[in-house]
Amino acid sequence: MPPNLIILATAGITLLLLFAPNSAAKTPQFREAPAFRNGKECAKSQWSTTDSVHDNSTIHIAMTLDYSSPYLRGSIAGVLSVIQHSTCPENTVFHFLATPHHHQHLRRTITATFPYLNFYLYPFNPTIVNHLISFSIRRALDQPLNYARIYLADLLPPAVTRIIYLDSDLIVIDDIAKLWRINLNSHVLGAPEYCHANFSHYFTSRFWTSPAFSTVFKGRKTCYFNTGVMVIDLTKWRNHGYTEKLEYWMRIQKRYRIYELGSLPPFLLVFTGNVEAVEHRWNQHGLGGDNLEGLCRDLHPGPVSLLHWSGKGKPWLRLDAKRACNLDNLWAPYDLFRHEYLFSDS
């Protein structure tokens, strides 16, 4: 069987096993994670959803949870990696965004997998963004949850004034507090930047040949950043209406087709030149290859604090298909999926 078909078949089997009604009703589809406790040097978290006073001891992380796809497996691995490497894991609060009709199943899954996790589950209604989504080069990029990061400031309570957003296809291998503590200075957003990237790859010829569009970058330092890892000042985001600014470019896209790549280009259009640069170690991205073939890739030179399988190739699919890339084996220890389902004949 050709490699692509093997991985496709594996994805289908994984979906059936993850969400089969009989097995899900009897036992969680993920093993229970170990309990991780605060070190002696950790201050006690005082944060609450109704308290507007900023609590420096509490770290807030936002992620999406998709109960209907194998990406849930990636999210679970990502959560485990964060708390396992945290000095103060009990001071980390997760804010999960998911479609409302999956909340009951997700709450049961997260509680069973992470009994000691501090988390909140927020409803993300796909109808708020469906009419703004344009088809892109890969179907996974067109899913409404892929755009949920645009609405964090609207969905999270005002008491959350700062957030780390993490994609579902990554693992953290360092203390997330180091990323949390970066100084955003005057910027609303912080992320690793790549200033030698060719911006012509991210927008269509129609964009570049139209002065009304292409001049948007005039006078700005055009540095690429990956939106899978961002530190966001939600207070500034709310005050300056960045959700509406991103939606503006999505409406332009629907009418004129100025880019091909999902939710990333609107962020580049709005924030390029106004991003606080973060060390590259906090997003070793592209490990999933490109968006068409998803071939194996090596790490970028330099230290690593976060491994990110952006691109088509996901480690859980390649591992299950017995066609893992070398770096996929670094993701495997964080995989809590109950693999015995693959072999059970009960």
C-alpha cells in the first residue's frame, strides 16, 4: 500500500477507536496522567475568573479541543508536556475552546485524564466564523476551530488579561513560565519571528499586483511568524479591536482571494512589524513538513524549548502507520492514547 494510503487508513482507524460509542462509554480513551505538584518555591495561585487583579503567579494557556478528530490526541499530549516540565504546574490554568455539543464528552475526558488539572471549557460556536472562512490548500486549515484563536479576547473572561496560545500539534520540553515571563513591551503579541522569509509565498499574485493590498506592508518590517505559539496581551487586544481587524481581511479574502493558507495570512496582514520577537527555541515549527506532502524535517539550528509539527505530517499518524520520522519519537512519550484498543478483541 502506498505510504499516503497507509497513513490515511491509520487516521480512519484512530478516529473509529477514539470515538466508538461502546468503548468510550466503558473507559476513557486516554490513560490517566501522573499528578505533577508545585515545587517549594512556587507561590500559591490566587487567580479566579471574577477577580480582575492580575496574579503574577498564575500562567494562562489557551488551546482548542476537537473531539471529532485525532487532533484531540495531539492536544492531550501537549497538555501533558506543559505540566510535566513546569516548575509550578498547579499554577497553570488551561482555557479550552471547543464546539458546544462536545463539551460533555470533553469535560469527562479531560477530568479522567488529568484529575488535578486547573481548566475551563468555553463554547466556540462555528457559526461566528463559518461565513468568513475561505477554502485553502489543506482541508484541516479550513476547520472553524482553526480560527478560534482570533476570538480568544471575546470568549475568555476579562480577568484573563494575558494568554499563551498553543496549537494542538506540539509539545513543550521546557518550563512554560519562561515563555510566560517575556516582556511584550508596547506590543499586543509576542512570537518567534523569521525576517528572511519570502512573503510572496503567503499571498496570491492578485494581492501583490494590487496597490490597494500590497501597500499594506509599506514601511513595515516584514517578518513571518507562526501563529501556533503566541503570547497575547488580551487587554490591548480588546482595547484596540484586533478581532475586527482580522475579520476585515477575511472579508477581503472572500471577495478577492488574496491568500491560500487558512488563518495565518490575516495575522500577518494585521500584526507584521508589530510583534515582540521571542527566541526561536519557543517554536521549532515545520516538523510536519509542508502542507502538501508532509515529509520529514530536521530541527532548525539552535536550542529547543518547544517542538511543533506544523504542516501536513502529524506524529500520531506517522507513528501508528509505522512510518515515523526521527523527531516523531520525541512526541511519543507524551502520547496518552490507549493503544490497547488496537488489539482488543472483547
